[in-house]
Amino acid sequence: MKKRILFISLCLMILSFGIHQSNATLLTKAETPSFWKTSFPRGINWQRMTDVGILVVSTDDALYGLNPENGQKLWQHEFLKKLKEERYDPIENSPLVALVDKRGLMSMDHVILDVVSGKVLCNTGEMGFRTVEMRTELPPLGGILFLGLNKYGKKIMTLVDAGDGHAKFTQELKDFGGTEMFAGRPFVMNGDILVVSNKAIFRFNGQTGEKVWEIEQKSPNAEVIVDKSAGLGASMANSLNPKFRYFTQIRPGRDKNSFFYTSKKYVNSFDFATGKALWADPVKVGGEIVETIYDNGGFIVATDDPEIIMLDYQNGTRLWGKGPKLKGTLSFYNYCDKGLLISMESSRGKNSLSILDLKTGQHVFDKPNKVDGQIVDLQLTPKGIFYRTTEEVNFQSLETGKDLWDKSLKLKEGNVACQKDYLQWIYSDKKLFEVNLQSASMKEFVADKVKLNEKEAPSGFQVRNDGILLTSSQNLVKFGFAGNVMYSQYFHSPTASTAGKIFGGIMAVGGTMLAVAAAANAGYAKGATAGGGRTYEVDSYIRQQEQAQQMWSAVASAGFAMMNKRFKASAQTENYQAILTDDANDGSQKGVGLVKVNKDNGKVEATVILGDKKPVYDLDEIGGLMYYRSKDNEITAFKF
């Protein structure tokens, strides 16, 4: 009897222990409250966050677009089932994506989809295209231009409205010969379209597509090369993808009455109204053009030869003769009182700085100033030219052309910098330095070494209202302007392979806006940096024209309206950083999850527990949502 009682007691203890363990397990696996969940009939193959905030999901059944507010399927297209992710090609700064399908060798269909409405704006296979040789967006005209062959093998051109998908015009290009190919990205000028082939330049009416004029070229060597960084790769089958890099380009003139044609070996200028060449003969250059500068005194052209020449706007005469001898290809340029400051990079990776006299084109100093590493920053300061490379920091005298400091500040791994007014802070090899651009002086900003856990290299450095912030995948360290540490936060990574993964899901427009905001916060003086130093009014005007080529102001649709709204809201995301860690704590449980950290005070303001060491997710920082693949066929959204 006693044995039986003991056995029953033992069973009850085991049962009690099991129940306790079960409850403990339930508590451990308590889920972070989700915003919504959506499941699909089949497993998810891939998911993509779009610039406009819609999550696109691909399965073997269909392609779906999810409403961020409730997870409901805004649209689905069965004909796009089993879509390969490499076919997905977002159209920059728009709510549109192109889905490119190779139907056969050298034959491709382009489907343009509005991810907000789910409307298929166009399908080139249904539009009569047998082959699309080029697709290019023309934001000033509010359309997408397709050029290629119809089913009869004739060259055709169609402009599709980016708002509603209707064809604004379709024209057969009767003047194209059988061997003629498109050889440059079309350019919109004064409302019309300039198109380059390997034999001619055409001007088409932007409203009707009718040919206005045609110019036969004396430079039949117009060439096309495939950009290997293009979204669909550089294979033979994908060489029809519109993301090309062309030797041949149309460049705006210094006014609205002319334009430049540049190829690998020639430069010429033309009258826009008539198409008449303004120069007696094209100017021959020695290599691929890497930079053009619209100086007040003439049109400056730099090639990878390397050479740099200045041409007379009126007749194409070489104003500098053969031009100066360069020690490498031009990589940066800026203006200073003595002329044009340039940096050059040789084929061996050696870099040097020089100043060119804008009247003669010759070097102001006898020898270029050799520098170690690639130029990262180049600024004109009261004491001379400040330069920062991947390996060193120094100032170059405007009087002698030599370094002001006897010894450069040598930089090692993790070279990042930020700037406010005339002070620049530089992180290198666990040390922080402060460079005064007015006095050309330098000091250690922080006495002790700045250590980032997990031996991470910093990925960001920015100026905040009350200090400067150094960030990496798992670390945030903020310093006051006096060099004091305001806070230091570290979040352990789940695995080494997932460290830094967080930024992969951030949408492109948010990232672009963050970069712009960071540059503004850095306090770079207008016209002072190499990238923004085109201060002469002609060069500035041309750059504005080039930027206008990317503006979709002519399109009125719900998708583009949402895009504009998102862009304005994206500035708010600058105040937070999202980090994936295995030490997340939402108050009820701990584990692998995502934390939202306030950059100003270092505090965690939101946490989502995922419970998966290698989670598949996308983060929409602007919308404040995180999309987590909770199951093979399920997406769970969390407020974040």
C-alpha cells in the first residue's frame, strides 16, 4: 500500500513538474503582440519591400501586394506565379516595378506593374514587341519609353504613360537600317526626345513620336557595354536589360539651344532646333569620357586615356592645345582661386593632386602632389586644400603645392568621418581625431581607444544636435562635442553571419533620404566638397538640368502621390537605428529579436522577439513596420 501511495505521489510530482515545465515553456514562447498576420496557399519564395511601403510577396500560386495597414491582399496576379526574383526590377523613385521575362534567345517581355493599385500598366508582349532592345524611364514626359522590334522585325518606339499605362504614341522607325542599333540612353530636351543609334542622332516629338530631324554621324564606332552591376547581370541573354553603361551619350549644352554628343572617341555640338552641327568637325579624344565640366571658359572633357582638354563652346577648338600631361584618370575635381583642383588615379592605383590653370590648362605647380590611398574628401579651406584618402589626411598648400603637415595622419581600418562647420571628426583604428579646417590643425578627440564590441568596423558616423554618433551593426557610441562619452550601447549579434543584416531590408527611398540628411547634418559648406564643388554658374545650371531628368512631376496617380508622401516622411527615420540581436527583451521574454534604438539617448524604444537566429524579414522604417516570415507560408507584421 505504501509503495502504491509512493508511486502515485511520484506520478503526481512528475505530472506537476511537467505542467510547471509546460507553463514555463509557454511563458518562454510568449509571442510579441503582432499587428497582423497573413497566410498564403503555398510557401513564400521571396518577399521585397518597395519604396512606396507595399510588401510584394512571390509564391508558386501568384505575385501578391500586401496592404501595410491590415495585411490584406491588395492585389494578386496568377500569371506572375513562380516569378524568379532576378526578374524583379524596381523603377527608381517610383511606385513601379518592371518584371522582365526572357521568352527565347534575345527576346524579352517587360511587364510594368504599379505596386499600389496592382494594375499592370503594360506588357510589351501584348503591345506588339517581339524584342525590347531598350527600356528607359523619361520622368519629364511622365512616361516609359520602349524601343525594339515588332513581330515583323521592324524597329518601333512606344511611350507609355507611367500613371495609367496608356500608350501616348507608337511609331515605326522607318529610317533605321537592319544593322542599326540603339547606342545611348534617350535624353529629354525642351519636351522632345533625343535618341542615339550607332549611325545617327534622332529628335522625336515628345507628344506624337514623329521624327523632327535625323543627323548622320561621322563617328560610326559608337559602342555599348553592359554594366555588370545592373540588376539582371551581364549575360548575353540579359544584355537587353535597360541598365546599360554607354560610351555614347547626349549631354545638355550650356543653354537650351544646343547639346553635346559624346562617344568613346568623339565629341560634337549640335543645334537643337535644326540638328545642324555647330562645329566643323567632331573633336577626337583618346578614350572613354569619364567626366565633363561646364566651365565658364569652355567645355572641359576628361577621358581614361588619361587626358583632359578644354573645348570652345562655339567651334570646338582646343583652347589648351593638347592639354596637360596627367598622372592618371581624373577622379575628383573642385574649383579654387588658382584654377581647377583635380585628383588623379593611375592604373597602378597611385593617386595625386594638382591644380590646373584654367587659362592655359597647365599644372600650376611643377609636380603633382602624390598621396596614399584613394581620395575620399577634398575641400578648399583658408589654409589650403584639405584632403582625406582611404589611407591618410593632410592639407596641400596653395602656394607651394606641397603638404602643409610634415607627417600625414595615417588612417587604418574603419576610416569614417563626419563634419560640422569647420570641424571634421575622423575615426580610424579605434581612435578619434578632430581636424580644424580653418587652422589646418589636428588633435586626438578622445584620449582612450574607442572599442566596438565584436571587433566591428564602424558603418556610420554622423553629427547629432548635441554630439557625434559612431555606429556599426551592433554598436552605438555617442560623444559630446567636448570628447566625453554620452552613452555606449552594444547588442550581441545572434551569429556572425547575421551581424549587419538589418539594413538589407530598408527601402531605397528611406536610405537615400537618410544619406541626404546625414550629409546636411555633417555641415559641409556649399561648394566646398569635391562632390558638390561645381560652383561656377554654368556647371551648376547643367547639373540642375540633369537632376530634372529624374523628376516624375508630370505623373498624377495614387501611387506617385503616396511616393511623395513617403519621401517627406522619410526624414523622421534619421533618429533611429534598428539592430538584430539575440539579447532582445520585450518585458515578457528574451531572445533573438529586433530592437529600435533612439540615436539621441541610446534607449531602446521598441522590441520585437522573433525567436529565430536567422530570421527572414523586411523593415519599413518610415511606416514603422517589420514584416517577418513567421512560417513558410505566413507573414507576420509587427509595429516597430
